[in-house]
Amino acid sequence: MTSRSLRQRLALTLLLPLLLVLVLDAIIVYHRALEGAYSGFDRTLYASAVSIFKGISLKQGELQVSLPHEALEYFEGGTAVRVFYRVSDERGLLLTGYGDLPHPEGPAPELYQPQYYDANYHGERLRLIAIRQPVHAITAMPSRVAWVIIGESGEMRREFARNMLFDALWRQALLMALMTAIVLTALRRGLAPLWSLTREVSTRSDDELAPFSTRQRPEELLPLVAALNQYLERLRCMIKARQRFFTDAAHQLKTPLAVLAAQAELAEREHSSSAMRTRLGTMRRSLDDAAHGVGQLLKLARLEQDATGPLPLTVLDLSAALRLCALDWVALARRQGVDLGLGDCASLQVRSHPSLLQDMVGNLIDNAIRYAGAGSAITLGIEREGEHAIIVVADTGPGIPAAEHKLVFARFHRGSTAQGDGSGLGLAIVAEVAARHQAEVTLADTPGGGLTVRIALPLAVPWPVLT
């Protein structure tokens, strides 16, 4: 099912209420006009009844009727309206007119007070007026009450009602057509900036990722333009990270692959098994270095890919997390002849991503094992400084000169005192993870020689702890 266009939705949203309002207005106008017209017809009936009363006289105690000329013209006129009348005395004795013309139901009306009513007469619906009024004689004889009833058929009223209805509908239809034209024109002009933005987006080339300008844009389009620009920024970061990953992967794999090729060629020339084992050992170490470097590259790529969204953090016990991380690396440290241990670990809570925290501390321990060398010691600890928990990783290796403290966070940069194999990506991963946690990483010299890395994490509120 295809959805309607935005223009259609806006047009229906605007025009349907207008149509309802115009129809309601037409009904109200029609009924008000009809009431006024019917009131005019009723006044005509009343005037005719008053005219008939002028022709009623009392002579010798008896009522006599002489219809006035104007009343005769009304009754015998050439209009399509048929008029019926009846003049009788108080007892109901017919003086003139139609004797079976119906009286009003209920009690008789007050003297001089007209009573309007509708009734059926020989299969036809009539509008009638009944008036009771005393007739006085010229002499001092007592007066007598006369009844005058006049009824007219509804042809003229119905025709007038039809004409009023058609006139109201015609006017409202014309007004609706005018309002439709105005609304559609306004929508076309109002949506023009949206069509312009649509054309601007659709005509862009695939490699054009510059942000859209917000100048001369309607205020309602600014959130959409801002969302498009945010998407373009994320797309640029993703493409840049992918390009950097390919470049770094090529840089990281070039040396181990070259070593593997050279060692394989030399191994083919060796005749003794001991020399062959030496070459194979070198090849294995190159493979380990390549696997380690690729693993770190993938971690960096994953961190950069997730950098555009919020990092899901959990409140956890930092000392428990540090102990688990130390247990993961203690076996490797022993094989390398490095003493890995825990120092003072304050029980503090931080908001962190558990696996990323393990990666960050694990890279620091891995770096210390690789570069501190056999016979060195690595100590892990936790301190508190104000509103921050400080993770401390101190080794007794050769350390890093103070002038290189900032440089070693760059990719593939290894300190001038670095020994052994390494990719130069460990501290880059540490810096990336720390940035995602809004933490600060600092380097310092270990008293007596070596390197101390301090990571300041903001303390968490006292929520339930995940251990």
C-alpha cells in the first residue's frame, strides 16, 4: 500500500476541516434565512386576517362579513399558492369560507393573539393562522367574538426553501473552490524549499559528503538538514576509519609477511633440522606478531565505528574488574619472566563498559610485559583523587623519555627505548577507550626506573554494583 504524498496529506488536513466548516455554515445560513422567510410569510397571513376583521360588522346583534378588496385579491391571486379561509362566530357557526378548515388544537387562543399552526387539509399540508377578536357595534349593543382562520398551501414556501438551499450551496461551493486553489497554491510555495533540498540531495555525486548549508532554509527544515549533516558526518568518519584501517593493515602486515617470505626462502636452503627449526621459530614469531597486530587493528576499527553512538555503561566494582584482568595475564607474565601483581586497590565504583575496560587495562599489561623485559615487575593499583578513580599500571622496565609521552599515543609509534616485538598500537587503543569513557590517560616515570600509566575514570553514583 503506497502512502499519500506530503502535499496530499497537508491538503486533506487543511481542506477537510474547511469543508466541514463551510457545510456547517451553509446549514446555519440556510436555516436562518428560512426562518426569516417563513416569518415574512406568517406576517402576510396575519395581515390578511386583520384585513378580514375589517370587513366584519355587527348589525342587530348578528355578525356580517364583507370581504375587503385587498383580501379578495390575496385569495384570488394568480400565484401558485392556494389560500383557504373561514370566518365563524364564537359558537363555531360558519359565516363565510370553508367550513371544514381545521381549528387549532388545544384551548382557544387569547383575544387578539394570533396562533400559528400546521395541519393537513384534504391531503395537503397547510400553514394556518387563527385569531379571536371581538366585534363591536356602533350602538351600545354588546359585542360578539369572531373567529378568522386563514391557511395557505406550502408550494411557495417549499420553492423558496429550495431556492435558498441552492443559493447557499452555490455560494459555499464557489467559496470552497476558491479556498482549495488558495491552499494548493500555498502548499506549492510552502513545500518549494523541501523540493529544492530533495533535488540538492538527489543530484549530489557519490563522493560528495560536504554538509548541506543551513542558510536561507526555513526554520522547519533546519532539524532535517541537521540530521542529514549528522548522517554525513558519521558516513565520513566511517569511510575515513575504513580507509585508515586498510592503510594500517597494509602497514602492519607488510613487515611480518616480508619476514615470513624471507624465512621461508632460507628454510628451503637449510639442510640441518636444527637450522630448519630456527627458521620455523622465526616464522612462528612473525605470524604471532601479525596476528597480534591484526587483532589490535580490529579493536581500533571497532572502537572508531562505534564512536558515533553513545557507549552503554554499567556501574561496576573497579577493584574486582582489575583482579579479573590480572588473572587473564598472569600466565603470560610468568612465561616471560615478569612479576605481575596487585598493589593497593581501593574499592571504588565507576561507570564503564566491562569489555572495553578489560581491553584498555589488558593493553597496558601487554605493553608492560613486552617492553619491560624479563626480570621486571608490573604492579596494578587503584587510587582515589577527588571524584575520580585512578587505575595505576607501573612497571620497572626502561620507561619512556618524557619528550615522547605524547607521541607514543599515535599509531605505530614505538618509544626510542622499546625492545622486543610490538605493533605500536597498544597505547593508541588505550587512548581511544579512555576517550569513550571520558577518562584521562597520563604517563609518568616510576620511582627507581620504569613507566607508570595512570587512567582517571569518573566515579559513579552509588548504584547496584555489577561484579
